[in-house]
Amino acid sequence: MTEQEKEYRTERMVRTAVECNKLTLDCVTTGQVARRLKMTAKGLYKRLQELDIMFKDSGLWMLSPRFNALNLVRYRYIPYYTMEGEFKMRVYPVWTPDGVEFIMHNA
């Protein structure tokens, strides 16, 4: 891949991340939900995993497939460069208003 192709790919990924992130403006992080429950984000993830609501796959917390149609979670994308100049994308789940309500009643 040429340098120009890398730059184009990076720009395209950043534009996609920005568009996807616009869909998460009304969402809150797991840490924010956890604080409402007097828990840590790590503790809430563990509880959601025990209840088979979420699972971890390749370092990313994912909603269990049986809940996908309920619009509980969206994903936020954070593009960044490593110290070596490599472009990366951090992805994490955020909870929709329906998702927050679901957690408050089920966790």
C-alpha cells in the first residue's frame, strides 16, 4: 500500500468514525451507568457478563446477540496514532436511553 493509499484509508476511517459517533450523542458510557448503580464500570461489565447480557470478544465488549434488536447499545469510535505513527481505532460500547433503562431494571 502506498503512502497516498494509507492516507486515503485513514481519512475515510476517520470520516466514518465521525458519522458513527453522531449516532451516539444521546448515549452514555458504561462508567456513567455504573456510577448510577454505585458500581465501577469493571464491576458492571462483570455483572452484565454473568447475566449473559454482554460478552468480551477480542478485547471489545459486545451485546449478546439475543438483545441486538432492542437498540440498547451503540459503539463509539476514537481514532488515534500510536507513538510509532501507526493509525488505530479504539471502539467501545455506549448505552442508549433504552439501554440505560434496561440495565437499571436488570443488573
